[in-house]
Amino acid sequence: MLGAALVGSAAILFLASGSGLVALAFGLAAGVLLGGVLMLDRMRSAPSSETASAADWSVTVTAIEREGEAIAITDRANRMVCANAFFLESFGANAAPPALPFGRAGQEAVTLLARTAWRDGTATIEAIESEDETQWHIMAIRAGRGDDHLVWRLVPMVRSRGADLGSLDLSGPFGKMLSRAGIETAITTADGVIRAVSAGFAERAAGDERATMVGQDFVSFLRSDERDRIFFAREGRGGTPQTLVDIPLVDPEERVTAAGPDEATSLMLMIDSGVGIGSGWDGASHAGVAQLDALLAQLPLGLAMTDRDGRFLFGNEAFLRSVAREGRGLPQFPTDLVVREDKAALSDAVRRHGRGPATSGDVAVRLVDSPDEPVSLGLAGVRGLGEAAVLLSLADTSQENQLRRQVAQATKMQAVGQLAGGVAHDFNNVLTAIIGTCDLMLLRHIPGDSDYDDIQQIRANSNRAAALTRQLLAFSRQQTLRPEIIQLPDVVSEVSPLIKRLLGEKITYYVQHDRNLGPVRADPQQMEQVIMNLAVNARDAIQGNGGPSRGNGQGRISLFTRSLQAKQVIQLGSEVLPAADYTVLIVQDTGGGIPTHVLPKLFEPFFTTKEQGKGTGLGLSTAYGIVKQSGGFIFADNILNKSGQPTGARFTVYFPVHRGEMPKKREAAPLVSSDWSAGGKVLLVEDEDMVRAVAERALARAGYEVTGCANGEEGLAAITEGTARFDIVVSDVVMPGMDGPAMVRAIRARLPEMPVLFMSGYAEEQLRRDIDIPDMHFIAKPFSVASIGDKVGAVLREARISQGARSEPTDA
């Protein structure tokens, strides 16, 4: 219409003006104006894209409104575009998937779901629990014109109508009633995850009736054997076989489709074999118990039975004899048989075994009639007699207790021995400094000086202290032994004059030797110390000086040597003494014997019955250590008269007879001073400052050039980094950081022929066992100024001779 009007107007203008150009210009201008007006009108009337978009999503929101299903739509940036009312009510407007309130693990699962949906187009989670314990079924579908949106569908898991049965309180009276009948109960999900258990089930499966087992796998507490019998895994095959009954608590037909598999719960019944109808405590059961009583009465082992409440049902004659109740019968409870301190432990053990587990165990108790000797009371839970019962067994464990005491004694002796060895080592370092300082002072004094006698007195007391350290090492079996093949009568004859002087005139000393005594391998000086210690102990017992036995000052000490054949050892029936030929040393006295309570502690270190200041408690323990280190055995007992009363003590020492060639007695090679003293260079490594100072001065006075180092690192650096060439290394063994052996190994790697002299307060034999270094030498602490100089010279001399022998040419 507007176009026709425009054409008509142009025609009229042409007729009026007669000019075609004016009519054309008018038509073009009017057309442009009209086109602009039409375009402006169209732009005003057309809706914006945002308005169109909003209208489109509002339709979508209306379309996704569903009751009981939460639906939301998100874009690729995980921004929520729209959601229905159920979603907003369940999660709120600020919860955009996958950021939903499902906990950390749940959010990770939903995030993985979103990634899978973007990749594959769809993804599903069958069941997941939110923070308010609601189970949800989640599905995500990729949608949109450009597949740039995810449609989320979240359906709550509706519990089945029978699910409330899963909330049965098995820990209450219902579960306890079933446990007393031999039936343990648990509620599980369809996947076998425990939701609840009775106290009896928890005790048998986990050992604690209060154990929390929710969320654990039910079958993990069970096991089966090759006959497909089921047992509690904790009880093993020693337990009672179980009958497993699975009772579903949810009817599958009543389950809502959206419900997950975990909602299907089951009541699991674990029934002990033998539990069933007719097994209660009726007359028939009592008749069965009576038959069992008659059967057990014939067995020599002490057996008794209690009910699950801990009351005695019966006990055979052997059990009555074991508890000293013959003729009196059994008390009401087993706890009436034991001392007050053991009642609680026994009561708890009977209660635990009576609650159902068919396992066995034992408990150490002390009977009222013999409280000093503990006995082992066996307990076993039994079934099949109706009410669960406990079988008690009692055996004589006196020998086992004796062996246990011996092992404890040996362990204690070893521990204290290690302590004594360490003390002796540190003490020897101190004595080395004292004795060395005294020697250096004596070099500046002559007899008659005012200080000479005092220095000599200090040196003498230091030597006495060194003898005490040797005693400590002997007790700890770490002293340096120089064994020889000897005859015991020869050692006795050497030490007898000294023993006679120690005994005095009132005590008779008697010696008797057997014929055909076999030789023994031992250190003669150490054997003399053993004999002296035993003789002094016997003298104190006779004189009543607080010794283990008391006397009146007059008596007799007898010393015998005997030969004992292997067949005679077997006849003795000793569990400690191996069958072999022995040469036996016996020292006995008439001092009245050793009290019974003292005998087990006689060889313990620092144990003494003497008054303070009259004994160190190391005499007998030292003798024990020397004998054991020499491969022998020592025993102590009492000599009894006809009436059974002790009249004296007897110590018997067994030395195995040496078999083989009789070697000649070794003579100690004298230390020969070396001509190396004129210019030998010594590397001295010692961490104790005083000991290092004494050794430096002693070696310097002997003509050596000494370089002192405080530890192994400095000593190694002096070899590897220094320009001096050393002729010998003198080193302590135990040092902080790098010890002596480690340093020497590093030095020997560079200088294989370097002579080495170790000095230590430990025993030489022990060090040679622990240090595997060839061609090493040893000097024991404490040493004197002269002895260390002579020892260094002897080692250098020997090294020079061996190097010269290696350098001599040999015939081709």
C-alpha cells in the first residue's frame, strides 16, 4: 500500500511539473525515508535474545517439574542454568552439580560422574549418601543443540517397608538371650557389610564384647575347613563348628525400585553345633553329666567342670588331690581354691571361657594350700551339654617353674655381667692414668724421699683396684684366660699353703685326691682363685661371720678331687650336666649348711649375707663365672645328717676331662726392648685425655717420637693427610665416632704392613673374637710406664723381623 501511494505521488508530481527528473528524485527520497521508518519499527517490535532466552528456560523449568525427583541443568562451566523445585528444596540454589553436599568422597564420585557424562553422553551412580544420610540415585545426560549442557536427575532411595527390622537392638536382652543359648547374631546388608552385632558375637569374633564392628565385612570373621565346616576365624579349628542361618529382613517384592542393594538387610544366626531342642539343663542332661563325671574320674589328670556362671559341677579324684581337697569335696566356686590376689584373674578367665568360645587357655594361680608355688590351671570352653560349661585341668608344673627360674637367673647373670664388663673397662682407664702417673713420679724420686712412700702406697692401692676389675671381668666371663692342660691336684697343692694361713689354727684343713684323675683344660691362676674363694666362703661359714651358714669358729674344711665316668653322670639323672667324663672338685665344710631361701641366690652378683663392710658379694659369683667360662659346672647343696638336718655346705665343681695330646706348658716370651726406640715414630690414638697424656710421656721417655690424637678420625687424617711416616699405630679400641678397629682397617687399606698395637680395658679374648684384623697386638689396661714402652719395642722388633723375612730373595 505504501509503495502504491509512493508511485501515485511521483506520477502526480511528473504531470504537474512536466519534469521526469524531479519526479524520480522525489520517488527515491520518499523510498529511502519510508525504508528507514519501516526498519526502525521492526527493530522496536522485535524481542531481544535475552528476553527470548529467558522465556525459553522458563518453559524448560515448567517441563522438568516432577515430584520426588530432583532435576538440574548445568553448562560446561558447571554453572547451574535451571533446576526444579525439588532440587532447590533438597540442595538449595547455591549447590550446583557436581558441588553437592555429599562429603569429600561423594563429591569426588559426582565429579567423576560429570566427566564421564561429558565424554560418553551419559553416566550413573546407583547409590550415594548425602550429609543428611539420604541415599540418592544419580544420572547425568549430555543435551542441548551443541551438547553443551548436562541434565542431572537425582532420585532419593526409598527405604523398603521392612527396613526397620534392621534396627533390632542385638546388644540388648534379645542378643544376650540368644548368646546364652549358643546362638550369636549379626545384621548385615545384602553386600555382607555388618550393621549390628550382639555382644557375644563381638567377643567371639574380635575378642572384645564392646568392639565396634559396623561397616566391616561379615565373612572376614569366619573361616572354613576342607569339610566346609564354618568356624570363627579367631577361634580357628579349635573352636566349635557353626551353622550359619541367613534370615532376610526385607521382602524383595516389597522393595521400591529406586532402593539400592544396601537396603536389603539380613539377620545372620551363628549356631554352635550341639545346640538344639532337648539340650537344656533337664534331667537327661544331668544324667549325661553324671556319666561324664564317671568317665573323667578314671583319668589320672585332674579335671573339673563348672557351669557358665562359674559354679563347680563336679571334679575327679585327681583334681581333688591336686588342690588338697580329698575328703572335703569341692567348694562352690574355683576362686575359693586360690589366694586372694589371684581370685580376680581366675574369675575373669572362667567367665570368658564360659561365655561361649570353645577355645582353651591356661592361667597361673597360687593355691591356698601351697601359696609359694604357682600352678598352671587349664581352662577350656565346651559345648554339647546344654548350658555352656568350662573344663578345668590341673597339672604339676614344678619342673617347668624350676626351668623358668633357671632361665631368668641366667638372663639376669648375663645382663649384670655386661654391666660389670663395662664398669671394668671404664675403671681400667682411670687406673691406667693413676698407675702411669705414679710410675712417672717414681722416676723423679728415690727411696727415702718424703713422697716416695706415699706414691708407692697409691700405686699399691691402684694395683689392688686392678685386681678387683679382674674379678669383675671374671664374673662377667670376659677375663683373659690362658688355658693350659693341667691336673687339679697340682693346682690344689700350689694354693694349699695360702689356704692354711687363711684358715687359722681352729679350722682343720683336709685334702684327699682320687686316683686316675683325667686332665682338664683351664687357666691355673683362675683355678687357684676359684679354690681360694670357695675356701674363704667355707671359713666364714664356720666362723659365723655373717656367711650363708652359721658356725662356732671350730670346724673342718675338706677338699676332694674325684673322677666321674659318663655312665655315672647318667645315673645322677641331672638335666643340666651332660653325659661325659669329668674331674670333680668338692669343697665342703661343717658350718651348719645354707638356708633354703639363700640357695637360689647364692651365685648372684653382689648378693651377700655378711655384714656391711665384710663382703662384696663377688666371691662366689666370680667363681661361677670362671668355672662357666672354662666349660665347667658348679653346684651348691647341703650335707644332711640322718635326721635330715643340714650339718654343712658342699660346693661341687665339674670340669670335663680333656681328650687328646698333652701339650707342653707354654713359657711366656720375655719382652725384649727394641733398637727402634732411638727414632721410631708412634701414632697414639686415645680418647681419654689422662690416659693419652701418660702414654705419650711414657713412650717419649723410651725414646719414641709420639703424635697424639683424640679420636679415630684424627688418627686417620694424620696418616692420610700428614707428611710424617709412622712406624706403628697404638690405639684404643672403644672410642666415640670412629673406633680403633675401623680406623685401623682404613689405615691398612693404604699401608697393609703397618704394625698395630691395641690397648683396652676389655678382655683380649673377647676383642680378638670381635675384631677380625690380622697381625694385631694387644696390651691390657691398666699398664705401667715400663710395660707399654717394652710392648711397643717388642711389636716393632717382630714387625722388622717379619718384613726382613719377606724381603729375602728365594731360589728360582
